[in-house]
Amino acid sequence: MGTAMYGAGNPRGRWHRVAAVGIAAAMALGASACGSDGDGKGGSAGADKDGRATAKPSGPRALDEARLKAASFTDGESVGTYTASEYALGGPLGDAYSADPAGCQPLVSLAAEVSDPDPTAQVQRKADVPDEMLGVTVDITLRSYGDGGAATVMKALDKAGRDCAGGFTEQRAVARAKYLKVEPARTPAFASEADESKAYRFTILDVKGKEKLYEYLTVVRSGSTTLAFRAEISSPQDIGGVPPEIMAAQWSKFRAAKG
């Protein structure tokens, strides 16, 4: 569960993370008997054309990409001292990134093709201070899942956090990154409003294998949607966690857009 944030001067930026990222509609007829919105817990059973009962959805209804975009930061939006923007060439931690052992995958990338279950929709943004070339950068990814997939992802993330505490290898097309340690981190203040949340601190060797770098991952689930925040800085400095103002602002916008 998690990160242009890898630009010039960034020890990890030389690996160039590049990501590869359904619109669902509800029929008006019988809408009042259907499932609840993305924050609900399923829907009512219906009937097929022959009058036979159909199965009740097993989880909250997935949000489509349009609703995720409405719930995300807009390009150029100010978030405290940070500015949000879209990724010009696709976000980091995409389907070219996997983990060894494979059980650690949720800590690396939850993109389609390398994660199970696949998200049905995804929107990525980044937040940084434009004038600080080597400052903190946060990747913000909203993903929507169908049929209880978001809860499944959180379970896998929790297991990976425990099983991979002693480290693992992040594999890319032409390079590898060595994670030395995975530790629990503090979840955001608004976590009590969500269905569940996980937060981790990663200790990672730089590309030369000499310096320890620190990254943070926080993933929050609300219904069928996960909000993932991954923060890093281009130096051995430990920033102590994902900037809370970014997470709080995104959560507030998400809740408002969802109604």
C-alpha cells in the first residue's frame, strides 16, 4: 500500500519510476433498492429476468474514475506550503515494480498487473514544494475496487508489513532497491473516521549501497476506495512521516466529493 518524486538529484530518482495507470453507471430503475454509495456496505438482492433471486453484492460499490478525479487534488492546488500537480508521464510505482519475495508486493506497488485484486479505477497526484528541488515529495494515489477488493488489499498490506519487516528487494526493469527494514508508523489523526488504515516506515539503501534513505507509506480505506500516500526526500534525512497536512486535506476533499 503506497510514491517525479524521483527527479534530478534524487538518489532513487535515477531508477525513474514510471507507472502505467471502468466507468460504472447505475440504472435509475430500482435505484433505491440498489447498494449504497462507495462508503456503504453492499446492496439489496434483486432478481433476474426470470424472477429468480440474484446474489447480493459482497462489498461497497466501486467509484468510477470520474468520481475519483473529483475527489482528488487538482493541478496547481495549494496544500499548505505544498502544491499538488498531475504526473506528466504517469505516476511512480507502476506495473514495472515488483517485490522479492512476492508477498511483499503490497509495500511496493498496488498497480494493475502486479497486484491482486486489480483496481477498477485509479487517479495519481503528487505534492511538493516547487522551489525545493531536493525537498519532500508525496505521491497520492486513490484507487477504487469492486466486490470487496479494497478490504482484501488492506489485509494483504497488513500481512506484508509483518512478513517483510526484516527487509526485501524491490525489482524494476533494469535495477533493484534493497529495503533493509519495514516498521509500523503512526496513522493520521482522521484514521478513526475511515474503515481502516496502515502506515509504515521504510529504510532503504541508496543506489550506491552506501547511504540509508527513509520513505513512508500510509494507506487509508474508506468503503471501496483506498487513499495511499508515499513520502520521500532526496537525502538521508528522516522526515518522520507523510506530511499530515497533505493527508488531512486529501481526506477532507475525498469525503466532501463523496457526499
